[in-house]
Amino acid sequence: MIYKNFQNLKLSALGMGTMRLPVISGDDSCVDQEAVNQMTSCAIQSGINYFDTAWGYHSGQSELAIGRALAAYPRESFYLADKFPGYDLSNMGKAKEIFEKQLEKCGVEYFDFYLFHNVCELNINQYLDRSYGTYAYLLEQKKNGRIRHLGFSAHGSCEVIERFLEAYGEAMEFCQLQINYLDWDFQEARKKVELLRKHGIPVWVMEPLRGGSLASLKPEHEARLRALRPDETIPAWAFRFLQSIPDVTVTLSGMSNLEQLKQNIATFETDKPLNETEMATLLSIAEEMVKKIALPCTACRYCTSHCPQGLNIPSLLALYNEHAFSNGGFIAPMAVSAIEEDKRPNACIGCRSCEAVCPQQIKISEAMADFSKMLGL
Ligand code: SF4
Ligand code: SF4
């Protein structure tokens, strides 16, 4: 296992995520404890020392399951991360109640790592609103040793992350981001990493395989990669990509069975960052994948002043792309719900003034109608 230095700790470069634990009869809230115990034992024996859970995973069952599995090991032999569920606005103002419950559910006296969960467009104002007391409460827990390291995870834009850091950057020790070779340019992961570097904040990675969609590629793409590294598996390319980014400390993978776990552990036995040719090939494959589905908006903003409805067209198209590419998911619906109602895609009146000036000749009015349909607006 590769280890990375973080302050005075040595963290396993691969962390065990617990968002996609094995379940019984396909019921997401019915975690297979026996299988989780086995996976945890395999992880620990293989040198993984970082475990990540959250209030909402598996409808609240993830914290219980990983807590039970880890109870078999000395507390100082693993690092456990949990998160404040501010993605649900009804939790604002409940930091104390939730934190106490989380410790109880996980069966621990302290969390090694604790995060503001999912800082994004939807909750940034509430997260920054100090009257809820979240920040103050978490700082207090850090002072009394019940949180060892404080950080945040983010699905928001660079602007949102910047706002969060302006307010709380001083206390933030790490940041968890969705990084993979597909999102490197598509979802501005590269820019986000650069932003964090500027603030001196190390990066934790979530969704390295983009929810499993990078575990296998089209045959022609796989062939191009095999020609460069015949012995590398396709999922391993996603991890080698992350091993090539010096800012990355821990990569979390939400593994659903022992076989996936063993495969990922094998990849993290060796550090094999990509060379220039390999990186260029991988990113060109990513570009081709994105182009196939995504609208080619360059965010030039020529269209925005022509929209009688005042829609932020490039930002809506970026969300459209995310939604189309992910085949659904929660990110776009969440971001759109944070936009004022009269600025959402269904506010488009189909006048096509924007299309007359778009250098990419995007059929914007159709995209808005399509997006509204996808979101059920
Ligand atoms: S077609 Fe829709 S997005 Fe384009 S200018 Fe008209 S209202 Fe705005
Ligand atoms: S003009 Fe076209 S490419 Fe430019 S921001 Fe608008 S939609 Fe995107």
C-alpha cells in the first residue's frame, strides 16, 4: 500500500468509501454487515487505514455498518471520516445533535476527519450563515479533540469553493473533490485543484471512477490504452491518473464487493503515474467521450446579453451536460433547485435570439426544453 504524508500522519493513498456498500436484495438501506466486516478486514490487512462515511449514505445505515465493522480493531489503528449533512438544508442549526448521534452510531469517541458535506450552490449561503452555528460548533469540537482534522467536500463551482474558503479557509485542512480524468476539464476539476493549491489545501478524491462509468470504456478506447500499458486494467487507469496529480493525498473508492476492493488494493501497491504520452492519450479519450454527449459550449457568454429572460445560458448548459453525461444523478437537479425560479431552464421562451449569436451553433432553445423535461420542470 502506498502511504501519503498528511501533517504528522501516514494515510493510505486508497481509502475505503462506504457509499456503495454491499446490500441485501438490492435494498440500499439494508447493508450486508457480514460482507462489510469481510471487506473491512481485507482492507485493514492490506494496509488501508482510512474509512469514510456520511450521515446520508445508505439512508443512515453506512455509519452504523462501518462502525460495527471497525469495532473489532484498536481505535488508533484506523482513521475515520464523517460529515455534517448540510446538503439537506433542514439540518442547518442541528450540528450538535447530528454530531453527537454520529459518534454514537459509529461507536467512537472522536472522528479523525470531519467535513462540511457537499458545499455547493444550493447551500453555500446557509453554510456561510454563522447564525446556524455550524462552523463555531465544529471548531469547538476540534478544540476539544472530538474532531482531529476539519475539512469540506465540494460539488460546487470554483466560485462557490472560493467563497467558502474566503470565510473558513483558515480552518480547512483538506478538501474532498470529484476528480477523475473525465471531469478534469469537463467539470473543471483541474481548476479546482489549482485553486486549492493556491490555498495550500491537500486534495481528497471522490468518484475516481465516476460512479463506475470509467470501469470499462468503448472497445476502441480500451485498445488505445492497452497499446500503451498492456498489463494495466481499465479501472486502474483512473487511479494511475490520480497518482499523477501531486496534490492528491487520499483517493476514496466506494467499493461494493471484495473483488473490487482487492483489485483496487492491487493497483495501490505501486505508484505508477502516467507519462506525458499516456496522460495525453487518456485526456484525448476523455475529450472524445464528452464530445459524444455534451453540447460544445465554450462559455464565451456571447449569448447571455441576448436572452430576454436573463438566463445564465452557459451555466445551465454546463449542468445540462453534467446531467446528460451522468445519465441523471443528483448534481444538476440540486444545482438547478438553487437557482431562482424565473432563471431555470423552463423559463426559456424559445425565442432563439441566443442561437443567432452562438459561435458553436448550439440549439440552445432545444437544450433548455430537453433539460426541463429531464428535470421534470
Ligand atoms: S431561446 Fe431561451 S435561452 Fe435563448 S435567448 Fe430565448 S429565452 Fe433565452
Ligand atoms: S454563445 Fe454558445 S458557446 Fe457561447 S456561452 Fe452561449 S451557448 Fe455557450
